[in-house]
Amino acid sequence: MPPVSSPGSLDRPAPRSAIGERAARVRFRRAMMLMLMTLVLPGSAQVVAGNRRVGWIALRTWFVVVVLLIGSLVAGLFRHGLVLDLATSTFALFWIRVALMALATGWALLFFDAWRLGQPLTLQMGHRRAAVGVNGVLALTVAGALLFGAHIVGVQRHLMLTMFDGDQVTGAHDGRFNVLLLGGDSGAGRWGLRPDSMTVASIDAETGRTVLISLPRNMEHFPFVKGSVMHQQFPHGFDADYLNGVSTWAGDNTELFPGSKNPGVDATIMAIEGITGLKINYWAMVNLEGFKDLVDAVGGVTLNVRQPIPVGGLGDDVTGYIKPGVRKLDGHDTLWFARARDDSDDYSRMARQKCVMSAMLQQISPQVAVTNFEKIAQASSAMISTDIPASEVSTFIELAMKARSQKVSTLSLVPPMIDTAHPDFPLIRAKVAQAIDRAEGSAPAPSKSPSHRSTTVTGGSIGSKSTGYAANEADDLGTAC
């Protein structure tokens, strides 16, 4: 017969080592759970096993943050301007940055307190090391993400403070904002930032539909807007230099502009208003030497290079050529695509500059802007100076977002339409008004002659000096480029 077990043998207690192992695993799971609770609901570990008052304060704070975040996202879906206002308000950005740093610090402290509540000294050495590692990773990841967010907010606030320091807000004129874009060329032996490129961006205040009106730097004998300081000095028109020389003249006669931060820009605006009949709201000066940093910051720009574009020149040797084709150019090559004049002329260069503007507008997506934000901010602060007040930045960002889905019209006041040596100013103002009316849908499109359909390429642009360049006068800049 098989041996019969003695009564009570099934109830024999487990060895103490097994009990200790199970207890150790329970303590380890409890410690890990407290840390995970802190990750999901900061303060919940303290409510369960620690200082309940601290825990409830943390939970309420977390609840308020989540409600504000969800509320902002929902509101942003229906009103983009609210999000843009927050992103451009230096006051809001300051407190958002402070809040992010406070959250990072508080959350990290809650993680360390959760580790303490897990009684690490009672854990086995392997469990203790694992708990320390997990807690450290969670604390550093969460706090690091929040601190990085605070850093980005700080970069944005610094950008707003340093770039947009204008203090005068102006409303739309006849339903449009007119912003003068100046391309400045700085270098050794040259005064300041010379506005060698002058374009008025006339933007519909409701739809964002934009007309780019470019003026040649070699225009002569032009009037200044009546009542201005420059009109008093040159009542019969500017006879001292070309249009791009107005800035230099004003810089040599700053006593005529008391209290002005930028006499050269102010004088140039007086000329642009006198020539076009448009009232300028704001201006922005782009340093072309810093432009390449912005292009590099967004990862380059894709352009249709119609013929070899020289790299170099402008008084120096040509060191190479940008080859024809649809290609993605880095900042260096994009800059030369926009400014090259060798084997070309000013009017072709103006057309290519418009193509660069169009490409930048269409290709810099919100995703690209967010992922490269710090590089873009650093490049922009070094590249752009403007009198747009910080309070108006959100308005123009929203208009730019609307403009991405619409055609951009162009008008360049160049030959053969305009003789830059003897401009017909009534004709110029009529052409400007017609271009704006067509963009607003209140005027018929011009009839196209065979010269407008020319496929001849000169200086990197469709057309020739005698027939005009497609990108210089187009109702859809994207197709002209």
C-alpha cells in the first residue's frame, strides 16, 4: 500500500524564503504603481499613501491645467485668432513659461516623493535599482519635456520683444493692409541696409488675398506724398538719386526726421506712397545676407530654375552656376537665385524674388515651422527688422495662413509698361488700382497678348526685357514661376 500522508501535512507553512520573495515582489509592485500613478495623475500617490493635502493640491492643479489645455484646443478649432493671440502676447508668454517651469519642478518633486513612499530601503537590491532607474527616467522625461516647452516659449517671447517693437497700430486702408517689404544689402563700405528690393504687399484684411507690387530700384524723378518732409524738400520730384538712394539721402540728413528711429525707411515710405497712391501701414526690412539662414532653418526651398544662375558676381568673380531644373536649394543658392544680376538684369531679378516669396509662402507648413521653430526664430531675429507692433502679429499670421490657399497676384512697375527714367505716375496708380481690383474680383482680367505667353527665358525668368517677365505681372504667381 502506498504510504498515507499524515494528517495536517497539506497545511504545512511555506518556507520563510518563499514568503519573503512574495512580500518583496508586492513591495516592488507597490513602489512601481505609485510612480505610474504619479505619471498619469500627479498627486494621486500622495493621496493614497502620503501627504493627502499635497496630493489634493497637485490633483486640483493638474485638473485645472487639463481643462485649460482642452479648452484652448477646442477654442482654437473654432477661433484660430485666440491661439495666435496667446502665441504672440508677451504677457501671456511670460506666465506660460513660468507655469511650465513650475509644473516641471513640482512634477519632478512628486516623482521623488512617490519613490520615497515606495520605501526603497525595504526593497531587494535589484528591485531598488530598477525603481531608481524607472523613477529617474520618468522624472527627467516629464520635467525635461516641460522645461523644453518653457525654453521654446522663452524663445518666442524673446523674438516678439526684439523684433516687433513697434508702438503705433494702424487700421486697414480701404479694407487692405499695405506692408512695405524692403530687401537690404549690407556689406563693407556700404551704408546700413540699402533697400535694393522694394515690394508692397497689399493684403485683403478679411481674406488674406495678396497683391505684390514691386518697384525698381532705378526709378527716377518720382514724387513724394504731399505733406511729407521729403515733399517739402523735393516738391518737384526727387532728382538727387535713384529710388534706392532715398534711404541714403535721408541717412545723411537725419535732422529732418526728429525722433525717427529709421529716417531712411521713413523717407522711402514717403516715396512709395507718392508713387503708388497707397497708404503704407507697416514696413519690414529683410537683410538678404541673413536670408540664407532662414531658408536653411526650414530645410531649403524648391524652385524652378529655368536657366543657369550665376553664383557670385555683383563686383566679385562668378564661382559657379545653379543648374536648371526643379530643385531644392539651400540658403546659399536660394539667396543667389534671388539676387544674381550677372547675365541678367534688375527686372529678371525682381521676377525671381517674387518666385522665392511665393515658394516660401506655400512650402513653409505649420509642421515645418513648429519642428524648426528655434532655428527659424534665431534666423528671423537676425534677418528682419520691422515696425509691426507685437499686438498685430497674430493678425498677420492669420492672414498669411489664409493666403496659403489663394493665388498671389503680382505687378512690377518695370519696362516696357513703365519707363523708369521718365515714369508715368497716373498710369502707375491706375495699374496698381486695377491689380488690386482684379484680386478682389471687381475688375476683369487683362487680355493676354502673345507676348505674355512667351516661353523665352532671360536671366532666369520667362520673357525678355522687351516683352516683360511673367512673374512680374501675373494674377497667379504660382503658375508664372
